[in-house]
Amino acid sequence: MLKARDIMSKDVTTVYPDTEIVQAANLMLAKHLNGLPVVDREGRLKGIICQSDLMAQQRKIPLPSFFILLDSPIPLTTPREIEHEIKKMAATKVSEAMTPNPVTVDPEASLEDIATLMVKHDIHTIPVLEGGWLVGVIGKEDILRTLMPAAQA
């Protein structure tokens, strides 16, 4: 059975929280990456910045949703959620657009568990942590590669 350690990329490109958004986007494009782990200066994982986080900057400002109950409007989003989305859209640093506390796996996680997490959480990149330290990253491409027969890989 394949484990995270068998399919993860060990040469991980990372960024810092104070990295400029443009620099992170250029790294993703140049290296064909869906996401970049965000680490502090000591190398501890702080979050992940993905293409979808960067695409959020180009969308329309989210308007609050309401429904009416007994002639009273009931908000479906909190002002805090709207403020968070607007800050993310205006981000200039990775820390302002990243997803903090991302879904992670350890090196012994099974391929099936990793694929399940990716589908369940609609994510494309999962950091691999061992003893709290970043040791690799798994992207959807790494999962797809396992489906290819050895002769075609």
C-alpha cells in the first residue's frame, strides 16, 4: 500500500508570510504548482497559499445574503466573514491571502486517506508533516501519477 512518503515531493518550494503575492504567483506559475506551503523563518508551517486564494482577488465583492422570517431580515453571513473576504481580495502579502492551519498528513498516511481528504476538502495540495516539521508536499498530480502503469510513467 502506498503511503505519503512514497508519493510526496521532498524538494518543497515554500514562501514566508511576508512574501509579496506577486512573487508567490510567479513561483506557482514558473514551477507549475497548485499551492505553496507558508513557513516561518524557523521552517514551521503557518499556512498554505493556493491558486484559488490568488484567484479570489479577482472576484466580485461578496454581498451579504439574507432571508426573511416573519418580516425580519436574517443575515446568512456575518460581518466578520465579509471583512475576511474583502481583506483576502485586497491582500498584498501571502499572510493576508493564505489559508492558515491547512489540512496536513504525516508520512505514513495512506494514498486512500490522502485522496479522501483532497476530495472532501476540495484541496489540491497537502503538506506532509513529521514531528511538526514540513518534510514534503503532495499535489493532485502526485496522486494521479500513481494511476499510471510503470511503463507509461
